[in-house]
Amino acid sequence: MTPIPDRLLDRAVRRAAERCAHPGRLAFTARQLYYETDRTLLPLHRGPHRLRYTTRPLLSAERFAAALARNPQLPVLPDLVAARPHRPGPEGDLYDYAFPRLLVCQDPAIAAMLLANRLHLEGACPILAPERLPLDTRLLAALQRAEDAVVHVLHDASPAGLDLFRRVREHAGPRLRVRTMGLLPRHAAALHLAALAGRPRCDADDLPAELPAAERAWLARGRVAELAAVRPARLLRTVLRTVRGGGFAPPARPAAPTRARDTGFLTWPTP
């Protein structure tokens, strides 16, 4: 493949930044901008919606980093902010209240992005990164006081993401419902996301039995789809609609979040 000239790459990065921030002025991470730049350069995600497939990113991380350095005016979340887990301030009697929902996000950078876009306020849902695990016993008690409280887990389509879901479910105990928002391989294929290859392989039998065999095989081959590959606006809409229980305007042609065979797995909207 012929290398892309720097001036064209810079133009693509700036165009991708506009798309990441749309609508309005959404905050976004450098990793989200990377995937949007890759889509801008080679829009393989525009294939027919009836087809289910993932692509692979063709833009190297080194070239993207160089382009980002040449465009310091782009409003990317600072690395220190994006990499730092959320640390709440003095809580006082906060735990005296009942929490109807909680979101645990695998990627600290995505957790920071959700917080920067005020999703925790819009959805009345505290957002924690894995660094805050195990969950504070006072927080668990506040969740248990709420009727039909749910702990949502937002993670990559990866063995590590599914392991996080398992850990949260085990720690929350039988009295709390724990749901995964995904990503799952089916979501990555429906959204035509770029998936990484060459990650450590695993045994398909070690993955959750609730997953279809094809999805377990996909993960076992060392493929990973990151949350950052989802466009910021779609990610925000999906998460907000899920934590609100369907009360937010969905993207076009949505599929309402549903449970599959009572496993806790949720279905994302297709494009």
C-alpha cells in the first residue's frame, strides 16, 4: 500500500476530530481519534448493514502519533486526564442514599471521556474504572437499598473484558443484577468496527459458555475490538440509553437492549 502523504494524513486527522466532536463539542480521547482517522482514510465500515464483519486498522500508531504532534490544536483529552481513573471528592453521607445503577468501565480513558461528557450526571449513574475494584462495601449496600439496582459493565470485546464482567458479577454477589453492555464480537461485527489481531490466544473453552461458539472462536484467535473503536456519539447514546432503561433518543434503526437467555448480555444497536 502506497504511504499516505503527511499533508493528506493531517487533513484526515482534522476531519476525524470534527466527526468525533459531533454533535456539539463532545470530548474524545486520542485512541478514539485514531480509529476515526483510520475510518476517514479507508471507510471499510460503510459496507452493507446486512453483512456482519470486522475490519482491521491500516493506519500505524507511529504515523498517527506523528500527525497528532503536528496538530496540537486538536481538542483531544490530555493523556494525564484520560489515563487517570475517576477519584471522587469527599463523599460525606453520599452512601446513605440508594443508587439504582452503577457503571464499571474497563478502559480508564473511556471512563474519563464519559465523565468529561457528563454522562454520569445525565444518566444519574456513577462511573468507576477497574482500579476502583473491589467495590466499596458501602457502595454495594447503597445499590442493594435501591429497587431493581443494576451494575453495568462496559468493556472491550476481549477475554480481558469478559473476565472483568465475571469479576464484577462475582464480587457483587447474588443480590445485585450485573449486566454487560459489551462490547461483544457480535457488536463489533454489526458496527463494522476495526478489530486488532495478533493478541494472545486463549482456549475457547475458557470463555463464557453463554457466548455462541463462533464468538468464542473469534476471541480465541487473538482478536480484540476496543471500546475506543466506537464513535464517541454512538458510545454515549448507547450507554446513556442503557443506563436509563430506554429513555434516550436512539440512533437510526435501533435494537432495544435485551437479555439473551438470561445471561446478562445486552444487544447494541446496529447502524
